[in-house]
Amino acid sequence: MPKKILVVDDDPTILRLIATRLKANNYNVVTAPDAVYAVKKAHEEKPDLIILDIKMPAGGGMSVIENLKMASNTMLIPIICITAEASPEVKRKAIELGAEDFLAKPFHAEELLARVKKALGEDTPPKEII
Amino acid sequence: MEDNGKTREELLEEINTLKARIAEFESWEHKCKASESELKKAQEELEIETWGLAKTNEAIKYLYQELDKKNRELQTLDLLKTEFINTASHELRTPLTIIREAISQVLDGLHGQINPDQKEYLSLCLNDVDRLQHLINDLLDISKLESGKFKLMKERVDIVDLVKNVSASFYSKAANIGLELRESFHQSESWAFVDRDSIKRVFTNIIGNAIKFTDLGSIEISITETPTHIECAVSDTGRGIAGEDLPRLFTKFEQFGELKGSGEEKGTGLGLNISKSIIELHRGEIWAESNLNKGTTINFTLPKYTEKEIRRESLYEELSQALPHKESLTLLVFGVGDFDSFRMIAGEAKTHTFMQQLEKLVRQSIRVDIDTAINNGRVIFVLLPDIRKKKAQEVTETIHRYIEKNLTGEGEWEKVQIFTRLVNYPEDCASAEDMLAKVDSDV
């Protein structure tokens, strides 16, 4: 069953481009243009992964991470942060809040797809049960 | 005539005496009047001076306010600089993301089939998008480096190991062009206290350049140590640089010689400039030697870091951060007399525990949130901001007494002598470097 990914970015063009790329790689995509909508969609759709632009207006990005990691039915959804400003402080804060991974813009599609695979556990062979 | 028992002569004398007295009084009165008018004059002058002082005071107050205003403007400017770098980075990288991904998707056939010509031209676009990305990254780094906002995260790094990793990534590229990539390490490990990513970048840049400008032959990376420095050199048998061009080698956007390839291959012309800034930020030196058509060698040094240098560096950081905003700062040192013998007798573990106890006692005696205590394993440093030397001396004595009273533990500790040292800015020294030099033996 194709995995569902929620993509959150305040730039509609970027949202559209990422969605197109993910769909072309057989993922189901849900989008959200702001923090409030993102949290709402996360609870409604229960995606397998969230790709989140953390530099949204009004500190939106970080609040999404905080919010979702505190709610029991969304805390286990892995979050990949993307941003144009990859400063060490921002990176560290995102990881501290619970984000799984961090990707700087502009990214190459191959890299995004590789990180998505990794976060969804699709790149590792199933663990052997001894 | 006789009456009142006084003779005529006696009366005359009395009259003369009285006359003299009157003359004295008159002269006195005259002097008083003169003094009075002098006093009045002096009083008037005083009033003028007072008025003048009041005016000066006003002017000083005004200048003070202006200074304060300028100070706040400078602080705002500084913040704006940081914000600018961050905002510019965001504003430049967002459109690039869109351009790159959109072109990439068309190239990958996500929006219909494309013919070979279209593929070729779109690929050209993609190459230069990547080139723009590198340029932006480099420019932003230069901006940070030049405004002092480039933060180094120093740690102990084995340069030999780091170089091995970097050159491994270049092996195949070199082999493809038929170049030999050699390493020459005079020791199996070489420890420096550096920002790993930055130094890695320096090596990547320099080795990359060497490969770019060498058509045949070899590239050799060597690392040697002197008592105080680690010397690194990357030599190639490439095209070399003309004597008159050499001084401009580390200048921004200078690229010498023609390069095969285009776009990404060409590079940004900023790499060496950034490398130079990074090396100099680490307090090292970088220079180049070259002969046209024979080859080029880029040399740079990194300060060799021993335990002492690490301790010195961290104390220097504290001092340079504390000093600029203070009118006075006192550095205190509390330590064990003959620490090395103590450590030899007590052993590492007990010494560590002892130092922790010493640190705790010192911390109990200083102002929380204002003063800083640093335990570097050998001594306890205390930074007392805004305290003049005399007061600091009193504080030192108080802390010393407290320590001696409360130091408990193993038998040998009770016999330990605690020494103290005090260095005050500005009375004993003029800068962080100065201050550091005065306590060098304790570091």
C-alpha cells in the first residue's frame, strides 16, 4: 500500500513541485500551506511521514513539530525538516524538538527521495528475528 | 590747672593715642571695604564659573546620550548584519530550489517526453543552477567570515585521518585523468584543535584545485609537525602560476589560466579566499609557491594543540567575551601549590575529586549569575566583572579563608596549600592576551 506523505510549505510552487516529485515515485501526497492546517491534516490523515518547511511565517514550522510530538496519535510520525537557512542552531533546535532529519534547500531530488526512503524505513532490509 | 588727677601732658597723650586708634580704625575700615569689594568680585566670578560648569555638564550629558544612542545603533546594525546574512540566504535559495526542481522534473520526464536537444539545453540550465548554488553558499560564507559571524566549533581532530578521508574521495577522479595522488605523513597521527568541517573544506578546495590545474603527473599531500605547528602542503606538477599573478592568488574571484569544461567545473573563484580566511581564523598561516609549467605548492599551518593549548584557548574565549563590555575585570586563580607533585602522589582520580571540591567551594563564595568559575583540571579560574583591584583583593582573601576552612577529605588534602593569584584589567594588564600571559603558568 503506498505510503502517505504530508508536505507543509508556505510557498505554493515548492509545495506543488515536491508533491509532483513524490507522486511520480508512488507516494500518496497531502499538502498544507501553513502550521494550523498542517496540524489539522496530520491528525485527520495520519500520514506515514511529514516533510516540513520550518521557516514558515510566525515561527510556524517549529510549532508544528512541538505540537505533533506532544500529541499521542501523531508523535510517532517521522518529520523531515527542509529549510533555506541551515544554520547549526536551527538544525539543533529542530532535532531537539524531535525532528528525525534535516535537509537544506535547494536540495537535489535524489537526496530528498533517499531521505524519504530512510525515514519510512524503506531502505533497510527487514530486521532478522533470531 | 589741676583736676581729675591727670596732668595736661597725660591728657594730651591720651588724645594722641585715641587719634592713633581712630586712624587705625579708619585704615581698617578702608581695608574691609576693599576686601568686601574683592569678595564681591570673586563672588561674581564664581557665579560665572558655576554657570559655565553647568553648561559643560549639560554638554557632557548630551554627548553621553549621543554615545548611548550610537551604541544602540551599532548593536542594531550588528543584529541587522546577522539577519541580512540569514535573510539573503533564504531569499536566494528559495527561487533556486524552485528552478532546480522544476528543470529536474522536466529532464526526468515527469511532464512528458523530451527530445535530445531539449535534454541538452535543460542540462545546461541545471549545471548552472548548481553553480549558482555554490556561488551563493560561498558568498554567504565569506560574508560570515568577514563580519566575524563565522562560528568555529573546535575539537581535537587527527589531521592525518581527516586528510586520508578527503583524498580518498578524490582517488577515482584523479585516476580518471591519469594523475597520481600521493600522501606523505611523517607521523601516523597529528592532533590539532580545529573546526573539523572547515578544515576539511580547506583540504577539499586545495586538493580539488590541484587536480583541476594538473594535466599530468602527480599531487602530493604532506603533513609534518614542528614543536608548535602542524604544517600541511599540497604540491602538484601542474600548470603553475606566473610570478606576477601569485600575490593575487587568494583574492576573491581571481582565477588564473584557462580551464577545460564550464559551469560547475569552473568553480566560483572564491575557494582560496575562503580557505585563507578559515586558516587565519584558526590563527594559522597560508601561502603559495609556484613555477609556471612546473607546479604549485600551497602551504598552510595549523597551531598544534596540546592539552595546555586547549585550556588556554577556552580561557581566552571566556576573557575575550567578557572584556569588551567591562570597565574592569579581575581574573583570580586558586590552585594547589606544585600541582604536578600533588597529582603524582594523589593519583588522577583523587586529584579530579579534589579539584571538583575546590570548584564547589569557590562557586559557593562568588556571585551567582555575575561571576564565572572555570575548573580546568589544574586550577580554578574566577572572573569577577566590574570589580576594581582593591575590592577584588578583599574578595580573594574571603574566598581563600572559606576554602581553607571547608576543605575536607583525605588526610593528605588537609595539608595542601592553596595559592591565589590576581590579575586586574585595567590595572595589571591591557587586553585578554595580556591577562592570559600573566597566568600562563597556571593554565
